[in-house]
Amino acid sequence: MDSVGVAAAAPDAGPGPAWQSKCPWGAPSTTSISCSLADVMSEQLAKELQLEEENAAFPEVVAAAEGPFITGENIDTSSDLMLAQMLQMEFDREYDAQLRREEKKINGDSKVSISFENYRKVHPYDSDSSEDEVDWQDTRHDPYRADKPTPTPRRGFIGKGKDITTKHDEVVCGRKNTARMENFAPEFQVGDGIGMDLKLSNQVFNALKQHAYSEERRSARLHEKKEHSTAEKAVDPKTRLLLYKMVNSGMLETITGCISTGKESVVFHAYGGKSATEDKVIPPECAIKVFKTTLNEFKNRDKYIKDDYRFKDRFSKLNPRKIIRMWAEKEMHNLTRMQNAGIPCPQVVILKKHVLVMSFIGQDQVPAPKLKDVTLSNEDMKKAYYQILQMMQQLYRECNLVHADLSEYNMLWHDGKVWLIDVSQSVEPTHPHGLEFLFRDCRNVSQFFQKGGVAEALNERELFNAVSGLNITADNEVDFQAEIEALEKVNEDHVQNHGKKLSTFSSDGDPPIYDE
Ligand code: ADP
Ligand code: MN
């Protein structure tokens, strides 16, 4: 048997080999069913999913259902679809694992190995798990690529006299066909046949070529679909399940649609339902912030959380998925602090994993405009400025927080006042870069209001001192920045030497007082 050729050939050829006929879940059981199938499925699945959560490698995206996301009316269909997708995925994973075992068994220690790659359910084209794992690859040299066999010359024959071989020679032709497999799409697995003295008949070659082309088209279709679904603000199946549970429990009435898709989060609007507990009131309209589980976007946020002592011990032990949950957790804690200080901001309703539900700032599904998008009268502009100045001071002094991403993008204008949002990255002032973040916030605010014609607006350095209570006297940006960094360094040294943070920087204009 020409194992290499067969491995790469059409997967639907002939009666299935052993690994295809075997059901990875074993023979169907004949025991009687005591309750409805749907009950068992949803219960078990939900449990299983929760347990498996961390280790299961899920494909990133699954297309979202059309129209209203999840509503009271279409619960059944949406959940069935989702459950079916999950079951299928689970099945495919099992199937692939089985395939790998078979592959290993057949190959053993043999030098010539066959590959079942093209039979895999989680097809190489759909799977992007490799993204995280393969970063060692040196693209200049591919150790798996064999040298090309010597090509036959153009004139169509080699040799002289009776040793002449023409291009129609079966052996030459077979070798040539094998070499031509290299021209198939790079993702197409042709096995290790290229480097071997393998002869493919024209018939086999043509069948292979046909298969390679259709796979290429299939791959293109899949990619198209995937990109499309990303644009449709899809969330992964687990998140969908979480959201579904919130609707199912009655906590949310309807999830109407998406308000915003950012690099790090997707925000949905929902109508609130009834709380399970009496003491808690669900706001009539909610915003659901789903922190994206695509890890790439979060890498550059490390510095916010790594150096935040509140999260320090936990950071090192966590896997990336948990770190993303921590962003959600952080946003929740910070919002709560702000709420307690009376700063206008969304009120936390509930946090479930990487999904944060809060009150909706806006009305009738229309979110309040960002400060950058709203045109305010001079009077309102001035009012907004003084309100922000006060909020920044409260944030710093009462909440012990620096927003760290404060700008006209994260302030909403609603009910005649400014509301602060997006505080997952906020840090305490004694964070190793806390004062730098504060200075950046001050610069954004200053510039926005100075450009907006508020004559009273302090410049960024004055604003920094007004908020922090520090008294940095440098009259230019560079020196000011240097003093900020020096202060941060004093604090860091203190941490190094004494193993703890300073309780706070001075708040009365004197040189910082350190709490020993
Ligand atoms: P990101 O990190 O993606 O910027 P944000 O928290 O800023 O996340 O939310 C993105 C957008 O979603 C905001 O600019 C705002 O328009 C909208 N949004 C977020 N939270 C709320 C809310 N509680 N009420 C109304 N709109 C919100
Ligand atoms: Mn934002």
C-alpha cells in the first residue's frame, strides 16, 4: 500500500477505514431515558462547560444569531443552536483525539509515517490555536521541507541511444507528479512524499490536484465567514451561554444589541429583568461589557495590572484567561469605589467571569454621547469642566484611584452632567506609573477644555497639582515629567526597602509624607 499517497487522497474514498467507523463515544446505550433529552443536555453541558472552562481550547468565534441577540421569545432556538454547536465541537475534538491515537498506533517507530491530518474535524484551516503556541519557528529554514527531486529537463528526454528516457516514461512521470504536489496550496498536507522516490500515476495525481483545489476554496470560504462573523460583533459560545443564562434566569429581560465593539471589549444593551433576591434592584436598562477573550489585545495592558499591588500576587499565578477576568473584576471594584464616592458612573449589577453587567447610561437603547461627540453650549462646557475637576479630585482622594484612560472618549454626557466610564485599567496613585498616568489624564482633559474654549481651564501641570495635592513647581513639561518620575522612584525604593507601599503621596502641597 502506498500509504503516503493514500493519506493525502480524498477523504471520502471507498468504505471508511477503521478510525472512521469507530464512534469515539462508544456504542449507543439502550437504557431508558428518565427525563427529557433537552433537560439532560442543557444541565450537563452547562456543568461540563463550567468545569472545563480553563483547559478547553475553543475556537474564537462563532457567528452570532441574526437580529435581536437573545430575547425571551427566541430562547429555545438560540439555546438549541448554541448547544448543538457546542456538542458538535465537543464531538469534533473527541474525534480528532481518537484520530491522533490511531495515527500514533499505525506509525509506531516507522520512518515512513502516514498522516491523518486531512481527516481532522477541527480542520487545520479553521483552527487558530497554533497562533498562541508556535512562536519558535524560524521561517528561514523549514526543517520539515525535503529537498526537491531533480526535475526532468525541458526537452522531454534524457540519456542517449538505448538509455534514452522520454517524459512519458512512467517512472520519470511519476516522480514529476510527486514534485508537482509542491505547487498545491501551502496549507495542503501532502505528507513527506516529496523528498522520497515516490511515483504518482497521472490518475492519482489528478485526483489529488482536484482535491487540493477544492480544499483551497473551502479554506477561503471559511476564512471569509470567520471575518464576517467578527465584524458582526460575535461572541464566543461560552459567552453566549453566560448571556443566555442571564436572560433565562430573568435577571435580564432582553439583550437588544451591540452598542460598541472595541479592541478589548464588546458592549451590549439589555433591558433589565427581575432580581432573584429582594434587596437588589436591576436597573431598567443595562449595559453588558464583555471583555474579549482574544488575548492578543490585552498583552500591552500588562503594565497596568502587573504593577498594581492589589493584583500582584495573583498575576504571576494566572493563565491569560484568568487575567482577562481580572480586568472585569478590576472594573467592577473601581466602579464600586466611585459609586461610593458619589461620582456619576455606571452602577454595577453583576459580574460573571469576563462579563460585567452595569446600569446603562442613556435612554431607550440610545447610549449617552461621548464628550467628544456632543456639542455643548459654553455654559455647559464650563460646567462640565468644573465637574470633571471635582471628579478627578474625588477619584484621587476618596477612591484612591487614577483613571489612567481619561479623555473625552470615556466621558459620557447624560442628564446634564458628565459620567465617567471605562475604569478597568484604573490604578492607585502609588502604582509605579500611577502619577504618569495621572499626568496623561490631566493633559487630555486640559487640552480638550482649552480647545473647547473654557478660559478657566487649568493647564495640565496646574491640573495635576490641583488633583494630586502635590506641589511640583517645574514650569515646563520635561522637568515636570522628570519630577513625577523621581517621586515614583522614591516610592518604588521604599517598597523595595520596606516591603510595602507608602500609604499615599502628600495631599496638602508639602513634600510627600511617608507612612513608615
Ligand atoms: P472600551 O474599553 O472598549 O473603550 P468602554 O467601557 O469605554 O470600553 O465602552 C465602550 C463604549 O460602550 C463606550 O464608549 C460607550 O459608548 C459604551 N458604554 C460602555 N458602558 C456603557 C454604559 N454603562 N452605558 C452606556 N454606554 C456604555
Ligand atoms: Mn472606552
